[in-house]
Amino acid sequence: MGYTLTIVGAAGRMGKWFFEYFNIIKNKAYHSNINCSLIIDKILLYDIREINYLTNYNDENIVVINDVSKSIKTSDIILFCIPINDIISTIRNNITLFKPGSIIIEISSIKTAIHNILLDISMDKNVVTLCIHPMFGPGASIFFSNKIIFIPVYKNNYQAEKNLLNKIFPYFEKIIIEEPDKHDLAIAVIISLIYFINLVFSKFLLDLSTSKEFKFEDNLMHFFKKISGSTFKIQSLLSESILTDDISLFLSLFINNDKSLKTINAYSRLFNQLLEKIEKKDIDFIKDYIASTKNGILKDIDIYKSYDILYKFLNS
């Protein structure tokens, strides 16, 4: 007898990604990279939005449901692919309904608040909670060895959590971060700040496109891409791809992570410091700023190798 799995937030892009992943496991349609001992008999899909990708699936054991509480009652695994505040409210509203021995998995980008909720339910109920952060987007190949961060929830249940993680995602690269605060601080730098920088960059280009200076071009974005080299190409690709994410992710990164504001402010201070020196044409400061930054990075990173990798990526 296999598991019944519910995906909450199945209409979203990550919900669809995980549906496809678990459907491969359900049908034992393994690729050479997937060899999973998990047995899934039934997949239940829930979302307040329309789930519009099931026309290609004719399977009575894939069911769209409209009552998440009934689904939680009958499910062995519940995977949450919804904003963090919605996860918290759904768990609290259905706290008495989780089956003994069931597995709760959440994939939110911010962990401190949800970690406490998972810890409470792990201690009070006979359930196992998995607090993970997929470090890939919905465009990632299911058959690629994707990276996930694992934040253990209940120390007394650590081995059970780890064993389940390896059972459900056997071929993923797993990185353990012991504390949710440490995770959120790192995410403030590697995701929140990057999203902030690229959001402003895209807004800046949008404002330029309506400015008097560039009225000679009907489509300024295409013009910039046509004349650009590798630097603008990479930057614009990154900024455009980030905009495909749901607005709720931006809000979560900027608002729900209390480490983000401090990180962005620190970046802003450096930005304004350099800008002030450029305005004053302080050549000595600018030269030292560039040289000291380069030398500092060189202590840990081979920037020339990075340059080669960049062009290998572009040339591919």
C-alpha cells in the first residue's frame, strides 16, 4: 500500500513542478537519475486557483479537490507550495486533522516563522515535518540533481527527518543548515538582495523607455539587446527571468525575512558612498575602491575562472 499525497498550491509553478516529480515516482517512470523507494498510490491537488495542466493526464488516482481539510484528513504526505503566511494559517486551522504518522513538507523561502510552527506540531502530534528550501526554480529539469537546503525541525526526530528526506528526494544534493535564522540571513544575501537589485534595474530600464532622451527608439529594450555585449545580456536575462516569479515571493523575501532590510540597507550605504565619490570625481577613491574589492574577492574566488565560465555559458 502506497502513500496518498496532497499538494497544496498545485496551480502554482512550483506546485506543478512537484506534481510532475511525484507523478514520475507514482508511475515508476524512472529516469536514470531517479530511483526512488517511495511508493505513491494517489495524488490530490488543491488550490484556490484553477489547476489547468491536467488535460494530458488520464488517471483516476490524480484528483483535484476543493476541500483542503478533507484532504489533510486522508493524506500521508502534505506538501505546501503556497506563501508562508498561508501555510501557517492552513496548519493552524487544521491542526487536529493531520493523520498520525503523516509527513508535512514545506518549501518556503523564509524559515524562522514557519520553523516554529513545524516544531510545535512535531512535538505535539505524531507527525514528521520536513523544512526544505529548493534552490531551483520551476524551469529546472526534474531529472537534474537539483539542490535543496534542509533545516532540521525537531532535534529528537532528526534522524527520521533525514531518512525521509533521503527517501523522498534520493538523488538531490542536500545542504544542511542547522538553524532557521542562519538560513534566512544567507537567503537575504543570495536571493533577497539579488531580487531587489534586479527589480530596480528592470524598473530603471522601464523608466528610460519613456524618457525624452531615448525617444529615438520605439523599443528601447530590443535596441539595448541588439547593441549589447555579454555584460548587459547576462544582467538583462537575470532581471527578466526574476520577474516571472509570483509577486508573493517578492513580498516574502522583502517583508517576511527580517534580515532582508538590514542587508539591503548595507548594500545601499556602499552604493551611495561610491555614487558620492563619482559625483565628486574622486579618482583616487574610485581606483582604491575597485582595487581593494578585486583583491578581497581574489582571496577566495578565482575571478578569471569565473570570466571563462561566463563565456562558456554564453557560447553554449
